[in-house]
Amino acid sequence: MDKKNYKFDTLAIHAGGEGKNPHNALNPPIFQTSTFVFDSIDHVDKVMSFESDDYVYTRGNNPTLRLFENRMSALENGNGAVAFSSGMAAISSTLFSLLEPGDNVVVNSTLYGSTFTVITKLLTKYNVNYKIADFTKLEQFEQAIDDKTKVIYFETPCNPNLEIIDIKKVVNIAKNRSIKVVVDNTFASPYFQNPLDFGVDIVLHSATKYICGHGDVVGGVVVSNDLQYIQKLKFDYMCEFGGVMSPFNAWLLLRGLKTLGIRMRQHEQNAIKLAKFLESHNKIQNVMYPGLKNFKGYSVAKEQMRGFGAIITFEVKGGYDKAVNLVNKVKLAQLAVSLGDCETLIELPFAMTHRAYPKEALERFGLTESMVRISVGLENIEDIIDDIDKSLI
Ligand SMILES: Cc1ncc(COP(=O)(O)O)c(C=O)c1O
């Protein structure tokens, strides 16, 4: 389908297909097969020399995976995508594909915990160094770049403090220096933000979150405009490290994508109401949500995002015990890591998603023990507010 003629909600349902499904089925089949059969050695030669794009083995490619990759590529305004078995498989494979011994990667001070571990503990084993800067302070960020810098990596909005990084300004500093800019777009989803539109080289997701939307898949995906890079990432890294997505998970993600737009609109509507309620509550302080006018990232978020998302972080007055009290008491919100599901999920980053960080790192990005992160779900918002309100005693 010609992507230019259609809007996001339509592309999320139709993009990337190659004509009719077998037997005129409305939905694509799940190609639940590990291997594919050749007609002859002639056929083998054609496929293995990329003269034909027929399939060989599911670790390299599979029609269900290809459909998911094509659809994600359309939704992120890219030219190609690679699906992975998890967000972390996507992140680690991307970083390993771009960096060589002696290089360094400049990362924002707020990062998802496992990404931080890959950068500070795994890449360093191969003599790939890292520098940490606060990307909201562009001068500090620029000073961290040197002639060994090959990758700039950040999330926006950041996990868990919802800081917003000005994508265009970062790209402007990186360009002309042969540095690849990589953005983790998990919190915004492609519905609210398309980093490639601002000149970013590579955008990636934990597809486990909003892309799936139902808490039943772990997956990841990388999208880029550079098709040559996508081929290299797929065949030299995804395929060789072996972090392949299963055809069934690709099919579930295709199903999730069909409702991405409508889900994101409702998630956001709920989040705005909950953020306003929390802001006015006398037992809560420091509500971090990009859609609040007094939040420091508000104006950049308004400029580069089409909506503010549905993750809210805040501090409970009175410290860790009070925060624990809240998450232990809630009945509707579920105490769990992850985000982007229909269910409202609540967690304590200090004790859960970000517990791998050393104390100095937590202090650097202002993560306190009394911080609570909520992924606002799709329940009726009055019920969610009531649940939080009754638990804040
Ligand atoms: C922003 C962000 N990036 C990456 C990941 C890792 O994704 P996965 O759990 O699918 O490996 C997560 C997981 O929570 C995340 O929140």
C-alpha cells in the first residue's frame, strides 16, 4: 500500500502487507515454521545470493516477522526494520553493531536499568567506553563528545523521570561528526513521536510495551532509514546473536498494533486526568508528567510529540515507607514492572526497575526512594483515581 495516502490508524491496520492473505483470510496466518523448503539447488543459489527474497530459516527471516517489520517501518517513517526477541535484544544488538574497541558511546544520565548495565558492564569488557551527560543541558552534552564518540544514545521521555530530550538539538550537534544517534522511543510509541523525522539514525522499542499493549508478549524492534544498516543488523547481529522474535509473538504484535492509536488516545486522556489529581493531592509532591504545563519538559514535548503519553512518576510525601504503603494498598492498580498494558501498573523504581543502578547514578538523575511510577491503563479513570486516593492514607 502507498503509505503516503494513509493516516496512522489506517497504516497500523494495513501497512506492510504484500497482497491478499492465503485463502482470502482477513488476518495473516502465523508461519509457525523453523525452516523453508527449496525447489532445487538453483533456487537455493538465488535465495542465498539475495536474488530472491524467499525464506531460508526463521532465525534469519519469516513472513510473519517480515509483515510486522514492514508495518513498524511504516509507522516509524523508516525504510526498514528488524524484529527481536526482546527490547534488550534490540538494544544490545544495535549497540554491538555500531561500536568497536576504542570507541565510546555518549548516553543520557537517565536510562532504563538493563540498558545502563549493557553500556557500563558488557560493552566495557570489549574496550568500548561510555560517557554520561545530562542531555537536558546541551553544553554538558556537547562537551562529552570527542573524536572517539561513535554513538549517542537516549530515551525520550526518559524512564522513570519523564525528562524530555530535545531531539532536533541533539541531532544538530551530532551531525557532521559521523556519529549515529539512537533513540529509545518506547514511552512515546510511534503514535506520539517519530524520532526519524528529526534526523535520528535509529529508533528502537521495547515492543513488549505499547506496541503489544496487552502484557502478553516480550519483543523488540529497530527501525532506520538506512536499509544497508538494517540488512547488516538483521543478518550479522540479530541472526548471529540469535535474538529472533517468534512468529507467534510477531502475530500478536500485529494484532496489538491494530488498536495502537485508539489505545494511546485513551491512555493519554486517563493520564492527564490522573496527573492533575496527583498534582493537587496534599500527600503527593513533584509530579513528573510531560503534559503538565509546569513540568520542565512541557514545551519541548509539545513541540516534538503529538501527545504526552501515559506514564506518570511522583513522590509520596514522607519517604520510602509511605511510597511502599501506597503500592501495597492499591487494589485496582497492579504492583508490577513493565508498562503500556490495558491494566494500570504501579511500581517503585528504586526497589524494582532501577535497583541495578549504583547509588551515585540514582542521585545523578534524581531518582529518590519515595518515587512511584504509574503506567496509566485503560480502566475507567474515576476508578483508578479512587483506588489511588483511598490508598494514600
Ligand atoms: C524504556 C525501555 N527500554 C527498553 C526496555 C527493555 O525492553 P524488554 O523488557 O522488552 O527487553 C524497557 C523495559 O522495561 C524500557 O522500559
